[in-house]
Amino acid sequence: MELRLLPGIKTPADLKALTVEQLPELAAEMRHAICEQVSQSGGHLAPNLGVVELTIALHYVFDFGHDRLLFDVGHQCYPHKLLTGRFDLLPRLRQRDGMAGFPEPRESEFDLFSVGHAGTAISTAVGMARGDLVNGDACTPENPDGRHVVSIVGDASVVNGLAMEGLNNAGTLERQFLVVLNDNGMSIAKPQGAVAGYFDRLRASDTYRAVKRAAKDVMAQLPGGTTLRGMSHRLSEMAKDALCEDAWFEKFGLLTIGPVDGHDLPTLVDMLMNIKDVDRPIVLHAHTIKGKGYEFAEGDATTFHSPKPFEVNGCRVELKSGGRSFTAAFSDALETMMENDESVVACTAAMPDGTGVKKALERFPDRTWDTGICESHAMDMMAGMAKTGLKPFFAVYSTFLQRAFDQAFQEVSLQGLPVRLCLDRAGLVGGDGAVHHGFCDVSLLRVLPDAALIAPIDEASLKACLEFMRNYDTGLSAVRYPRDDVSDRFTDQPCPPFELGRARGLRVHDSPDLAILGFGVMTLTAMDAAEAVADEFTVDVYDGRFAKPVDRDLIKGLLERQIPIITIEDHGIHGGFGAAVLEAASEMNLDAGLVHRMALPDAWIYQGSRNGQLEEAGLDCNSVIETIKSSIKSQTKSSRADQVVTSPR
């Protein structure tokens, strides 16, 4: 497709120079550009294809250089970025010098928050709406040129608990405030729960077919009817006809319009113009199609939610294959475990494909659940199941775990319940960037008494992790593993079972110059570095296995012999595995100065390749080699100094 209009859109002002009749052509060009790029680089496809018209209409009506636009989740922001001067960044999507896959204030003033987690837009929008009122900048009848506030919510994130709290507060605003509900009938996977069922019924009802009703009768039935009758002259007949009498959002005090067709650009523009300046909170309920414009994406929106690079060959679409991932390994191991132990149950929070729970969900539907984007509920539900004697496993991305930390504290750990957490996407995640890095799961969970925190180095050790957790009944347990392929380095060696607080020696000598204690897959990098310096230094390598409890006997044995220790992990340096080793050394009155930590720095690492991010963090093989050399040289100098001081005069 020849792009005639899109390259000329440098700012939303260029969009406004187009006629409404030209907008569908622009929408088609945007879809083509997004699909072409995602097919090469991977990224979020179906969510962005579904919001093209909504995004165009919003930018056509509002001025988001002045007004406020807040995104929920954020993975539907590509059209917004194309309309705000970032078309030139698209060829480097999800790379450091290109377009971030989520809203990024560092990239543009049109992005107000870095957003990658669900449920946040309404609350932050309420905050900005109130802030503008305090500052005298709000759009009100007295100040019609003030700032409008718009939040766009989609992929079923409205059922998240935080979104509910935001709605509850939004209904108390006495000013313009617009929530655009992008209702595509999907979450990241098939939406779950009663609210999703309500939207399904609403889309099929007479409301969606826009049956006319007398505006005054509708107004009279809504909360605050007198106020609404007083403002009804500000609504056109179109908006009155689309008012929903039996709208769920009305219970929160928000006037509801729709559902309307989220792909009908002229109608969307007219509707937004009609409701733009209404001085009370409104929900515009727009029905869209996730993956709109491409049959393969519409027909399988889950697979094409965030696909790897792919090729379209006629009627076939082929995703480019890679190696065997930790997620796939977990998926098979979970299925086998549930087959062998009927007390094992599992759940995920809207990510059955991403976490690998899909196979178990299909095979064991009575023992596996997808709660939707509700991590806190999922954690408490698993706590309830543990209380009944079952063995619950909760598969969740590391970055989303913190949304349920209070429940892990109160309903799981405090009760001594054995809920098992399977933390996918731990460490650095590549193209999704800072919003999705799993850098604090150990530091969060390590404070919980009796928690057992473990990490595998390959598929065999992942299976051993899960087996340990299945039989660990003392309290919460968690295993973390990266968005990466499993290594086959140790496939010719038996994997010993996990024993609480015991490391595994992978490369051990009688008198090493230095020992590396790795946690998780970074142990493999340590092995590469140790082998690279083998002609010069003797370096032991241990798979630490446990961040809580750490192997105190191993630490004591090494430090009492004055053997320097390097710890390495793809976790934040504060409160992680290395910190646990330091604390253990200090508690045993050993020389903690012999311990050098390698971990993620106390800084944000933005989008790019995972290998590039590891290099930036100083966790690549060359960095480990340099740390080995500097640690050994430092210890040698220290030993010589001690000899000079202690030798007789």
C-alpha cells in the first residue's frame, strides 16, 4: 500500500487539516504501517489495529497538546504515536533508539505516563482532573478553554480493582471528564467474569441497535435526573438517542453513551464533538473489533495480541519460531504435575497463553482458572483453595506480581498457607522495556517469613523447582524464570532434587581462586566466564538455587577460607539474592568485604533486546570476566597488605 497521508502527519494539527472523508484512508494506512512493522519486529498487533478509528477521532476532536489523554495498559498506543510525530520511529519499534511499545514521556510530551499495567488510567485521569481544578486550568462552563481530560480503557482492564476505585471517585467530579471504553469483547485472552458477560449481553441488546427513546424520559431515570435535565440542551439528538438507560456505569454516577460503533469515523467524530464540553463525567462505550482490518488478527486476536515476527503467505500466517522457551517448559511440566496429582490446581490472571497455563486450562477446566486482569483476586482465591487442602499454583508475570503483594502478605504468608507462585518474565524482558521488567520479586517476597524463593537454570531444574514447591507446605513459595529459551548445557547430567537452602555445585575445585554463586539463568553466564579465564584462574561456579534461604554452609565454607565470592542475578541489586548472601555473611561474622554483587543497577533500563539490556546492566559474559579478574586482583593485593602488616619487624 502506498502511504499518501500518514507520512505527512507530524503533529495532530496536520490531522485536523484533513477532511472527515479522508480519515478512513488514513486509518487504512495506519493499519498497514503497524502490521508491516510488527510482522518484522514483533509487538502488540491486535490491540492497536482495534483502536485506529477511536484514536483518530479523539485527536481530531481534542487538542492533546493542551488537553489530557491517559491510556490504560498502554499497549494500544501505536496509532496515538503515529499521530503525534513518531512515524519515523516506527521502523525501530521496541528498540532503544526507536518507538517504545508503551506510552513513554521521555519520548513525547503527548505521553503523560509510562503505562504498562492495567487499571490505572481512570485514577490518574481523576488526579489530573482534580489538579486542573485546583490550578484553575480545568474545562468548565466558566472556563471553556480549559483542559479536557480523556482516558481510554480497553482489553477488559476496566474490571481491575483499581479501575473500579477510579470509577467510584470519577463519579464525584463536577467538571468535564470522559472515559472511552474500548469494548472489543476481549482481554489479552478471552475476557472472564460477570462484567464481561454483561458487556456481551449489552452489545447484543436493543441499545446497541440504537433504538430511539424520548430524551426527557431517559434523563428522568438517571441518577441526578434534575441536573441532567438542566444540561440536556448541551447534548445533541444523536447523543440523547445513544444514552443507555440500564448502564452499569450509571451506578458509579457516570452518564453513559453507547455502545456505538468504534470503527465508524464520521459518527465517532460527531459524537465526540457533541459530548466534548459536557460538564460532568461521561463514559463513551465504543464497540470495536480487536485485530480490525486483518482477517488473521480478527480471527485469532489472542495469538496476535503480541506476536513474534511473522510472515503472511497467501491465506497462511506463519509465526517465526525460536527455541523452546521457559514458558513452554513450564506449561508441559504443569500439565504433567496436574495429571499425576489431583490436588494440584492452577490459575492465571488474563494471561493463559503468556504464562503457559492454556494447556492445563483446556485439559483440566475444573481445576484451572483465568480470573481476568485481577491479580489481587487471583492471589486471594489461591489462598482460599490452599485453606481447603489443595495445592494451588498461580502463574503470573513477575512485573504483575507486585499488584498482589498485599494479598501475598495478608492472606497467604501471614496464614502460613502454601500458595505457589510461578513468575514468568523475571528479569529483563527486552522490547517491552521498563514497564515489564521483573526486577523486584525477590526483594518483595524475601521479607515474608517461611517463604521459599527459587530459580531454575534450565528445563530439568524448572521441573525440579515445581516438584519441590508441590511438596513445600510450610508457607509461600515462588519460582522465577526469564522470557528466554531454556539451555541444553546440562542435559547430559542428572538434575538433583531441590533441598531447602542448598546450592548445587556445577564447577568445583579444591582450592579455587574465586567462587561465583549464581541465581537462575545468570549462572550459565557465570559458567561461560569461568571457562573463559580457566587458563589464568580457577573459578568455582555454584547454582545458588535459593534466594531464601541461601546456602549458609556454602557461604561460610568459602569465606572462612578467604575465597572471594561473586553473586550474579538478573534482579535488582537491592534486596535480591546478592543482598541475602551479604546478610548471611554479616550474621555469621564473616568478611562480607569478600562478596561482590552483580545485579541489575539502581536505574531504569528501557526497551531493546534482552542481550543488549544485559550488557547495559553489566551482566554479560565480558562484564563477568572483568569482575572475576578485578576481584581476584583486589583480594591478592589485600592479602599482601595483610602479610606486610602482620609480619614481624
